[in-house]
Amino acid sequence: MEEIKLSEYVLELKGITKIFPGVKALNNVQFQLKPGEVHALMGENGAGKSTFIKVITGVHKAEEGEMYLFGKKVDFKGPRDAQQAGIAAVYQHPTSYPDLTVTENIFMNHEIKKRGIIQWKQMNEEAQGYLDELDADFKSTAEMGALSVAQQQMVEIAKAVSTRARIIILDEPTAALTANESQKLYKIVDKLKESGVSIIFISHRFEDMYRLASRVTVFRDSQYIGTYDVNGITNADLIKAMVGREINDLFPKPEVKPGEEMLRVENFSRVGYYKNVNFHVRAGEIVGLTGLVGAGRTEVVESVCGITRQSEGKVFLEGKEVAIKNPTDAMKNGIILLPEDRQKTGLILSWGLGRNVTLPIVKKLSNNGFTNDKKERELSRKFLEDVDTKAVTIFDPASSLSGGNQQKVVVAKALAQDNMKVIIMDEPTKGVDVGAKAEIYAIMGELAQKGFAIIMISSEMPEILGMSDRIYVMCNGRVTGELSREEATQETILEFAMEKGGKKKREEAAK
Amino acid sequence: MEKKSLLKKITGSREASLVIVLIVLCIAVTIKSPNFMSAQNILEILKNNAVIMIMALGMLCVLLIGGIDISITSTLAFAGMTIGMMYKYDMIESTLLGFAIATAMGAVCGLLIGVIIAYGKVMPIIATMGFMYIYRGFAYLVAQDQWAGADALGSFKDFTLSNSLSFGLINNTITVAIVCYIVFFIVLKWTKFGRCIYAVGSNAEAAEISGINVAAIKTAVYTIMGTLAGLCGALATSVYASAQPNMLTSKEMDVIAACVIGGVSMNGGRGSVLGALLGALVLSVISKALPLVGINAIAQNTIKGVIIVAVIVLNVLTQRMMDKANLESREM
Amino acid sequence: MAGKSGRTISATPDKSLKKALLSWEGMLLLLFIAINILCKCISPVYTLTNVLREMPKYLTEIFLLFPMAYILLMGEIDISVGSTVCLAATMACLSSNAGVPFIGVLAVGLLTGTVCGMINGFLATRFRELPTMIITLGTQIVFRGIAEIALGDGGSVSLTNADGFRMIAGKVGPVPYMFFIVILCAVLFTVIAEKRVFGRSLYAIGSNSRTAFYSGVKVNQMLFISYTVLGLLAGVSALFLTSATYGANTTTGKGFEMDAIAMAVFGGISTAGGKGKLVGGIISAFTITCLRVGLGQINMNPQVILIILGALLICAVLLPNISQSISDKKKKASRA
């Protein structure tokens, strides 16, 4: 008689190896998930976390290794098998149907039918039930595309719950959420845990891990490094496991005496986006611009850089007013932007690194309008090497690089423009691993030392506090606070970001 | 969430605004020409535009998955010409058989296109452009420089003249159209297959991950389009009482235009059977109405084109106005 | 700023003859040679002189390939070109019959085409939310519709005095003037696309128009210019066409846009934008033309020729896809 071995784990993977053309994405990794636990999965970008999740959910099939679900060996032939086995995933970029309603999104592929006819009324009601449990503020008949990212994520979670998933995987769940929304998410995770669901989540944020998880597994360079108790581990230990080396000075902020005023923005307003925004940056300064997602920071700098147009307001460069009507004007005046979404607006993924770097300056490098390939190659090689891009040739397609390296290409592109005075970096380390982050901060510091004026938009408190000389906080389209490096704390920034500080200021001004 | 006022709901719904446009048009024309709204006239309009209306259903599905098909009139001609020749050379006599053959041919034509697009990963515009040439060529080959006239078609052409299908109530052609519309309405709204079509059009990647067989759905949609085109090949032959290899050349744009006016998005995922119907009706009313209000028939195409451009531009402008109003209502 | 790790990146381009031959354009060149050999074998009258004599019929379409390629490279499309040709030809004929001096007739033709192009350009740039497929679908109907109105009930017009047009249809030896102009345009458009800043920007817009915009590329300006130039060249094409047909009717130019797009796609230019080279389009245009001439000489049914072309087009796009998926499967299997 065969003994049925009951495992103590709800999910167990052993010896998983996954190979793509030319690269080993996973190398003999293991993983164990206990029933009812919340388990964090951490690691640098490119460490293999996303691939691993895709193996669990049946999207990829591992070349080697075994997977056990509730003690029984499983072999998924596709995502459907994983779903039917009770595994659901909520990805960072909602994979949903924007033109269809919330109900349809939740029930896609497992609609409620009677004799082949879809029962809309019943589905709408059931979907509403799931939404109510998650404390949602929208209806199940709402159109998916009209919802915010946080709301869409809630629908994805509702979808997972509706499939009676026993294991739910969350991929960077708080990446696009405000602090408020993150709190809501934490509560939802608590609820799910109470109902007996086991959860795996990937996150770069240590706060998420400490708040939610009981154990954390670290991957590095496609390999399994270890699983640790969240209570017993420190940040430094975790970083060491993730990066393989100690990062002592994460924020190498050099002491720079600020020079002349480089950029000043006065009374900037754009209907529906921001109002009465004033700020300035001096040479050698790093000014942090922070706030919750949706505060209007990106919208402001995009107007300053000519991508969009403000309804009113003036821009002064080195004391003189300048008119910026399009990106070319901004670049001519030495105002360079590193955009928020490097894949959609910062790079051309199908192009080689070299051509990406020289895109804004093709004309400058040209001979009477004829492109000068040789000059472009030399110049792009120089700047790509300067920022230490991990690539073999300048012809490597940008799509083949990791997030951190792609960001470095964007930086190289900015540096290559050569006449810059003001550099505006929008979320420069979003989706970038710890190692590359440190390198980008080092570059920022060097640029400040050279006398450039730097504006850094960021939602990550540590880098705002670590790198800025001064901090502006925005909320709901207005600047609600200005803090110096010394007086800034996480609490005061959050207050300003959530309007409490702003209201106080306005009340005081009214007195 | 704000409660939408009834007015906002109506102006927000493309279908609703089309109904209003249609009503306004009909009233305007009837004022000038009281005969317009007579039952006879309405039925005549429906009969003459049945082919475009039916094919608009197929195009609706194709557009819903984010594709396009410009080969439909070539398939139509190929199917129609084939049965025309079969009637001419007395290879078949029964009307039913003629319809069956034409529809089956259309299905095969559509299937081939679907397989090449879904599994061969060829872009729809290119694939259907290629087949547009191929199927039209086949139509000419079958014709061998001849054509099938009224006498050659025998009793087949009587199909359009009789009311047999609806037990004497309405013209057969219109009955066929009504049946098609009912079927598609049910399938698209109440069956899983129909909802999968919307899903694939809205986000094909997500559909794939959900476990939906995207390639199969795409193939099915193009097959459906081909089937309808084949059916319409037989129908057109009957309506025009002749089969010629150059039947309905360039009319594929009319079918696409009907869908566009009807609010079907070319990006996929948006559109309805009602919209396609209204779009086709608006177009057919306009063409019939123009001569009645004194506009020369020769200007028909220009007016049609101007209306299409006006509709899509208006669409954009109203969307921009709504966005602007949204922004202005935001409290800063 | 020194790189911290001292890592170097290579900047030497990898140029090899083998790579060039195996590229799409290389294969097309081989195909061109093969087709010419084939035609020579099957048609006894397939000589250079004969081919050049029959070229004018096709040259009018080859013209449109170049500006259409620019539009396709940017990821857009224009299906109204045939109608523009019709309208320009109609206006030219009507003005010629009305007594306008030949220079004026030329101006009318070119101007009509340019205005049509500008209308497309205006709509495409002012209403970026609209797919250009739909915009040009509308203008396709309008432009031909206007021609229909201008042509009146007869639906056609014949030149009463074809002297001026006969001039355009002249030749230098066996080579028609048109051929030189086509070659000139071919060279011009290719050089601009490959070697000029304008060309680099075209490819940028087609690959990622948002990044291009953020990087300072004047996207709207380039769209407008490209559509206008396409309209202008449609006008040129109309004039040359009229010099062969001595008239215009409501079906003039029908299908020109499809042929231009087909030649471009066959030449490796993707309708998605950012991919393909003009050289490919040129080689494919002449390949297809030679095939048509050759097959026409052996009196093959013109419809059959169309079928062959349609099949060729599909194979041209299908075969690379199939070979790609076969090689992917092989890689997977070899690792198992």
C-alpha cells in the first residue's frame, strides 16, 4: 500500500530550472509556502522572481524540477490548469479588459450560465458581493477602464477570490498605490489570510514585508539564496542577501554649496492638473519633489519641459523668462527631462542603445542634415560607459536590458545633450534594483557637484530624505509644503502629502 | 460615483444619439417628401441595403477583435459568381442549394483567412488585402468573361420577390437580415463565445492568460465574416437578379463605414449589434433621402464621405469636451 | 565621469556580406533576378526594350510607393491615395479642356493632389485620437465623390487637346521620361530615409511616437509633411497617368493605394511602423512590375496575375513568420 505523504506545505517547489534562449532565468530554485501564511519574495530586478511566479501560475513550464500542491505533484500545461487548481495571481500591471465591466472582468471565462445563456443579473449581484467584502467604493457595473489603478487591483483580487483560489500571488501590489490605498490593501491581505488563503507577494518595499509577511525568501541572479523569519532579519541582512555585497553608503550625498538660481517656476497652473505652483532650484542643488501618486508632480514638470502646456504661469531660467512651447524649446534651454515611464516615453525598446542615446541630438551631430553615424557611435559609447551600463555593444536592443540598466541609458541620453543646466528626474529608481539604485544616486551626486540643478520626483521616502537638499511636497495639484533637509521627516512629509499640513498652512495664512 | 443624469446618459451612449439622428433625418426628409415613411418605402430601403446590413454584422465581430477585413466583397463576388454560373449551366436548380453552396464557400474563404491571420500571425490588413486580390481573381476565373443574367438565374431570382420565409409577411431578404440580427444579438450578449470576442478585442494578452483560445476565436470570427459574405453573395445575386465578377467592388468600405458610424471602435472591444444596425440604417437612409431633398444622386458618395468624417471628428470633439469638463470640475 | 567598473562597450558595427545577402532586401534582390530569368524563359519577347515600353503603365503606381513608405514607416496609413489621383487627373483634364494653358494644367493637377494631402495631414495631426485608417477611409470617399460630381453624368472626360500630355509621355530612346523621374524619386526618398535626420525621425516615430516626441522629434510636423508630399506625388502620378489614358473617369486610380501598400509590405516595410527599408520597397516594386509585364506578355489572364500577386503578398509575410516559429521550436527542443 502506498503511503500518502501529507506535506506540511501548501505549495512546494524543488529544483526548478527555467531556461530562455541564451539565459538561465531560474537555476535550481526551491520554495515552500505554509498554509495560511503570507510569504514575501524579494530580490533585485532580474533575479528571477517574475519568472518564478509565472512557473507557479502555469504560464511557463520549467525545464527541470517539481511542484507539489497540497502534497500532490502537479504538472501544469497552461495557466488554466493553475487556475483550476486554485492558484491565482494579481499582477503589477492589471491584465484586465478596459472596455468591459467589473463584473465581466471578474467572471471572464467562468461566467454563470443557464443552458448556455449568461445570467447577467446574478453575476452583477455576486460581483457586487465580492466588492463589498473588499470595501470597494465603486459598483460592479462600472467600466474597468474608468477605474483607478488601485481600484483595478481590487477587481483583480475580487477575481482571485471568486475563483476560490487557495493561493493568491501579488506582484508588487503597492507599487502604484498611495499610502492610503496601501493601508487598504494591507487590510485586504489580512482578511484573505483570515479566510485561510496562503499568499505570496513580491515587493521592493521593506515596509510591505515587515507589515504583512511572516517569512521572506530571497532570490539572487536566478538562484535561491535563503528563507528567513521576518522577525529575525534586519534591513542590512536582507540587502546583503539580495545584492551579495554590503551597501554601506546607499545615499552618497555630497556637500555642495548651492550657487545661483537656475530654474524658477512662478504661479504655474493647468486646469484640472495643478494650481499656483511655485518652486525654484539653484545650481548644485538637489530638490526633491514628492507627494502621493496623483499629486500632480509629473504634470508640472512635463509642462516645464514642454510636453504639455500650462494654462498660466512663467518659467525663469537663470533669472530670465523663457517661453517653452515644446520639448525642443526645453532642451534648447538646457532643461532636460528623464521621464517617469522609461519604457513608454524614455526609450525606444526596439532600437539599439546607441541610437537611443543620440536620439535628441541627431541634428546637432549631423553634417548639414546628413546623419553622422561615426560621431553618434563614439559619443553614445562614451556616455554609456560613463554611467556604467551593463551591455556588450551599443547595438544591443534596449529591450534586452534590465530595468536598472535601461534607466542608465536614459541618464546617458540626458548627459549626452551636453548643454544642460537643469535636470529633472521623474522617479529615477522606480523598478530599479538596489545595486543600480546606488549607482544612480552616485551619478546624481556627481552632477550636483558639477553645478547642475537637479529636481528629483520620487514617491520613495528613503531616497527623498537621503538625497534632497530641499523638499517640496505636493498634494492635489498644489504645493503644500517646503522643507529643508534638516527639518524634513517622514511624518511631516506625509502630513503635507495628505493635505493636513496644507490646510494648516492655509488656515494660518488666513488668520 | 456621481449619478449620471438622463441627458448625460443619452448623449454618452452612441446608440442613443444615433437613434436621435435617425429620427431627425427621417422627420426632415418626410417633411420634404411625405412618401418617405410609407411602409412600402421603408421595406424597399431595407431590402436594397440588406446585404450591407448583414455584412456589417460580420464586420462588427471582426472589428471587435481589433482586426479588419477588406476581402469581404471579393468573397461575396466569388460565391455569388459561382452559383450564378451553376444556375446558368443548369448544374443546380434549387434555391436552397444555391444558398447553401454560396454560404459554405464563404465559410471556407473566411476560414482560410482566419487561419492565416490567427496562426500565421499575418496582419489583418495585409492578409485580407492579399485575399481581396485572390478571391476577386477567382470570381473572374469562374466567370470566364461571362455573367449570369436574369433568365439564367431562373427561379433563384424570385427569392427576393417573395415573402415565403415569413409566411407571406415580409420580403425574404428582410427576413434573412432580421434573423441574422437576432442571432448575433443573442450570441454577442448572452453566450460565452460572444463575450470572449469582446475580451480578445479588449485585451488579447489577458484573454490568453485567462485560458481563452485567442487564435481559435480569431479564426472563428473571420470564418463567420466569410460565411456572411458568402450568404450575401447569394442574396446579392438574387436582389440584383444577376451575377457579375465585379459585384460590389469597393463596397467593403461602406460596410466598414456603417460600423464606424455605429460606434464600433477600430481598436477592438467596443461596439454593439444595435450600433452596427443603426450605422447601416443611417447610411442607407441618407443615400435614399438625398435625391428626395433635391441633392443629385451623383453627390451621394461625397455626402456619405463627408458624413463619415464629420461623425468621427464630432466623436473626438465631444470626447474632448467631456474630458475638459471633467478636468474643470476637479477641485484643486 | 569615469565608469566605476571600467567596463567597456563596443561600438564597432558588424558588417558582413553574408548578413546583407540574407537580409530581406538581399533576398528580394535574388528574387528580382530569379523572376527576370523566369520571364525570359517563358516569354520570347521579354527584352529590356519591351519591358521599358510597357513600364509607363505601372510607373504611375510605383511613384506612390515612396511617400506611402514614409507614412507606413511612421506607423500610419493612407488609403485615399487612389481617390486623390482620380481627383487630380479629373481636375487636370477638365482644366485642360477648359482652355487653361498646359503649365496651368500641370499646376492644377499638382495643387489638387497637394491640397488633398494637406487635408489628410490636417485631420491626422489635429485629431491624433483617430486612427488614420478611418480618416483616410472617409477622405477616400470624399475625394472620389468630388471627382464624380466634377465629371458629371457621363462619369468620364476625354482630353480634347492632348498635346501637352503627349510631351510628358515622351522618351529618351526606349526609356520614358517617367522612368527617370521615378528613379530620381527613388534615390531621393531612399537617401533621405537612410541618411538624413528626417529619416531617422521617421523611424523613431514609427517605433515609439511618444518617446520620439519626448526626445524633441516634431511628430505633428512630420506627419503633416508626409501626407502632403504623398498628395503632391499623387498629383504627379495623375498627370503621368493622364498622359497615357488621355482622360479620366470615376474609376481612375482605383486600387492604387492598395498596390502601393502591397509593394511596400512585400518589400519589408511593416504597417506597424519603424521597420523596413525603402530599398526593399523599390526592389519589390520592380520585381512585381517585371512579373506583371512578363506574365502579360504570355497573355496570362490579368485576373490570374492578380491572384498570383495576392498569394505572393501573403507568402511574403507568412513565410518569415513560419520559419521564425520553426526555429523557435528547434531551439526549445535542442535544450530539452
